[in-house]
Amino acid sequence: MNEILPLLRQTALSEYEPLAINSIEVLSILKDEESKNQAIEKLDARDEFEQYNAVKFLVAYQAKDCLDKIIEVMKKSLKRPTLLIPTKILT
């Protein structure tokens, strides 16, 4: 299992969204805290696209414990028209 985690972490960052989302979902099932924590750190990035990717990761990961932080980032992005908000809702 340890040899697959680095590959999943790498493909979770893929620009091909179906691959990225599937990889993130597997990381979530495996409860990979390292990748989740990296995404949480990126929520504080100055780069809006890094923030967007972090939100997208955490939503796909179903990180309900990060919902407040995600909403905070999304509120800031609403003031800046350049950042899009992922449409999948945490359930």
C-alpha cells in the first residue's frame, strides 16, 4: 500500500480532472492525512489558483471538518471574479 500512495498523491494533482478526482477519492478512502494537510495549507496560499485547487481537493476528499475554512476561502473568492467555485457539494 505504501508504494501506491505517492502515485495517488501525484495523480490527484493531474490536470485531467476525472483522474484527479478519482485519485483524491481513493486517498480519502485510505484516510491519507498527508495529502489532506497539504491541501489545507494551500487554502492560505496567495495564489488564487492554488486556493481553488485546494478547495477542489478537499471537496473531492469529502473533508467535512474543513468546511468552515473552505467557505471562508470561497467568500473571499466571490469578491474576486477570477476564482471559480467547485460545484460538488459535501454531503
